[in-house]
Amino acid sequence: MALTRPSPMVQTADGMDKPTSAYRPVKSTEGEGARLITAGQWTALIVLIAFAITGNGACRVRKTDDELGRAVKQVLYDEPAVNLLQVDVTVDGDTVYLSGEVDLYAFKERAGQLARGVDGVTAVVNKVQVQP
């Protein structure tokens, strides 16, 4: 992905070509000579890299409901301390809805904690019932 473009050159009084002041020369690795990047392009590149590193902004890709549901179900399935296989998972956007029945209130709370910990989940509605 080339972020550079050929320079508009200006000829000086002594006959030398030099780039206009709005451009900053960058060495090319492709043997085409010098390429130039504007200050605005540098700024855009830095912002893009910052978003990519932090995972914020436009660089973040939202998981589909199915992907998010599978991720939550996998986390519940992988929990070794409690049996959460009876918990049903439904996803709408980035909200996870838990339902079903468990033996203890602690299991219900653990299911909610695990669901909240999945990347992409912003809210959990925990409707899991505790069997008497």
C-alpha cells in the first residue's frame, strides 16, 4: 500500500529541480527515485497506526451475532468449575441474553461474568433461573 506519490517539482533559478515546500521527501525502496508525503498524509498514517494498536475507532471490526454467540458459548463450555451447559445464549448486536436453569445462584453470576469478559460484548442480560 503506497502512501506516497510522485512529487510536483519546481525548477529553481539555478536549473535544479526541487520539491515544493508542502512535500517531505522520502526515500523509495523500489528504485523509482524520491517520493513525497504531505504533512496531512503523515498525520493520517499516525492516527491510523494508533487506532490499529489500541483497537479503537474505525479499525475495530464488530463480530456478527453468530460469532459473538459462539464465543460466549465456548467460554461457558470451557468453564471447569461449574456446569453451564444448560445456559442458552442469544445475541442481539453487542448485547448477550442468557437464559436457562442452573443449580446455584453462584453459577448464574459466573455465567454473567464470563459473558461480560468476551471481547465485543458490551451488555449482558442475565435471565438464568436458579432451580429450587
